[in-house]
Amino acid sequence: MTTAPTEPATAGPDEAVDARVPWRRLVPLAAQHVLAMIAAPVSTVFLVAGGLRMTPGATASLLSTVLLLCGAGALLQSLGVWRIGGRLPFVMLPGGAATALFLQIAQDHGPATATGAVLLAAALLLAVLPLYARVVRLFPPLVMGVTVLLIGVAMIRVAARLVTGPDGTGEPRAVLLAALTVAATLAAYVFLRGVWRQTSVLLGMAAGTLVAVGTGLGTFSPAAGDGFALPVFLPFGAPRFDLVAALPLLVFSLTTLAEITGQTVLNSETVGRSPAPERDVPRVARADALVSLAGGLFGTSLMVTSAENIGIGRLTGVRSRFVTAGAGALLVVLGLAAPVSRALAGIPEAVVGGSALVVYAVIAVMGVEMLRRADLSGTGPGSLTAALALTAGLLPLLTPDLYAGFPGWARTILGSGVVAGTLTAVLLGALLGRTGRAPARPVPPARE
């Protein structure tokens, strides 16, 4: 009697996520993830360094810190420790919007106050996780769209100051260099494909630097020093805790719960795991908050889990979380490599400004895309909510002295376009009814 041949066992979804990848494949796959995300930490560090007029040495140290934190965050999210980390193929970045708010607070109230704001925002994110299901409902697509759009618009203005200087009057050669950097970034995005297209901002910065050196439009001056580039503890001094000044980052930290939910569900579906936001979102958020607490102590803004690497997973078909863990290890090595960070610190300021204009214009467009997912029909309250929220947010940008005669706490709240617009959207959403389309799947109560 013969038996039918046994069908080979196929790997289940979780086995694909948890599959070990051989070293000969792991290293190039991990390097792909690093190439896809490296432009974000580089550009945000230079935006902060330019806005705060940091020395090349301090810029190099901050870049090393950010790369180390990105690596630690990717390792924590990918591998997970206890109930911290989603154990999904995630990488971590300094949030572009969070960096914008950090810089705004630092310029208005001092870097030490901005550091305190980061620590308060990270602590708030940890504190509200038991109320996750309730808090996330305050930030439907309309509110998120208003917030992100206002952040993008506000930071385009900040990025422009890197080109023009603090007085707002730009030298023609600086404006030309920034324009050439934008053009090089656009060319890289149009003509390249795959992972190289995702590095178009970084390639644009490299091209802008080469043009600056070759034409005399700018200078390339790497930071001096040798040996390992180690993070500096509290580089801006002891943190100052000011709840009113920290409000922009406190509000933003709450809005990240909605973003984390969407990214966690998307990543779970991409790797073939059944989405379980009630289990995974608090774990992802805990890792974000803990790495952000460490970042605050070493001079950075909030660190956030990024969905940029999900496209790489789809492109390669590799679902293993150990690949992004390998990317985390590579980022740690880059963070400790002093020659890399000190060379990058020499990029001309106008080049950084040109790249930042691209990055924050894209953030503004992301806000528009989020608004498209909201119900803005003329018959519902959504269009009026969006209109008034955007008005409240754009007024302080278009008329900076509008609230000059108000008390200090009122100027801080109303004078921040992001805070004013977000709070208006949340309050009007609660008063006028639901402001966005119902989610496809309700978020169940948080539980472990």
C-alpha cells in the first residue's frame, strides 16, 4: 500500500516575520533600509543645527546621536523587549514634524526649554497609553491633516531662513545654490528608481555640496576631530520644564497615536500578520516614548517609528523583522563612525536649506493627502471645521504680531499655528460632530 506524498509545509505569516535571514542576504537587505531612511536624520539634524547656529563640532555630535538613536529604535521595534517594541520590521527616525516643533520652541524659549518639552511629551505619551482607545478618537483624518499641513507650511518658512539668513535677505549665490540643490533632488527623484529614488534628498544634498565647492557658491568645512563620535549628555544644559511652551510638542505627541495605529496596521498587513492594534500599538508607542526620552537627554526631538521601510519590504518580498534589526545595527555603526558625521557637518547651509524646503513641502502635501480622507462635503461640518482650523493656524504665520498685546501664555498658545489649528480642529470636531469618515475597523480597548 502506497501513501500519497506529503505536501511541503508552508511558512505561516508569523514565521515569515520571524524568519532568520542568512548573513549574505541580511547585510545587503539591511543596507537597503538604511539607504531608504538615511536622508531623514541627516536633513533634520542640519535643520536644527542651522536654525540654532550650532558649530560644526556640535552638529557632528548631534548627527552621531541621532543615528545611534535611530539604530537603537530599529533594534527595539524589530526585536522587542517585554512589552516594548512591536516586533515588526520597523525603523525609527527623528520625526520631521516633531523636529520642526522642537526648533520652534528652541528659537522662541531657548534650547533648554525645547529639551524639557521633549521629555514632557515623551512622558505624556507613556502616560496616556492606558487610555489609548479614547485618545486616538480625538485625532481623525481631518485633525491630523490640519496639523501636518500647518507644520509643513510653518517649516517651509524656517527652512527658507537657512537660505536667506536670520534677517530674511538672501544673497543671490545662496538662493542659487539652494535652487540647484532642489533641482538635483528633483532630477534624482525623476530619473532614479527603487531604493535610489528614496535617497533623492540625500543625493540632492551631495550634488549641491559638489556644486558649491566646484563653483565657489559655498564652502565645505568638515568638523575637526578624530576618534569615535560619542553623544553629549544634555548638550543644551539642564532642561527647563515649561508646560505652556511645551504645548506644541505635547499636542503632537498625542496625535502620533493615530499615526502609529495606521502604520502598525499597515505593516502587519504587509508582512501577513493579522492586525492587532490593541496589542501592538501600545508596544510600538512605548518604544517611541522611551527612545524619545533618551533623545531628549542627548539633545534631539521626539523619535518616531517610520513607515518608510514598508515599501522596501514590499519591493523585496522579505518580511523578516531581523532585516530591520540589521539596519539598526548598521545605523549604530554609522553613528559611532566619527569621520562620517564630521564630514557631513561641513555641508553648506544653503544646501541644507534647499533640501529642507523639499522635505517640508512634502510634509505639507502629506497633510493635504490626509485631508482628502476626511469628509469635506459641503453638507457636513467637516469643511467648516477645516476652514476655521486652518484660519486659526495660518493667522500667526501670516501676521506674526497679531497676538503681541496678549499675555505670555496666550501668545505661546495662539501664536503657534500648529497648536492653534490643532486645538481648533479638535474642539470644533467635538462641538459640530464627527469630522472624518468612520474607520474601517474600530479600535478596541487597550489590553496586553
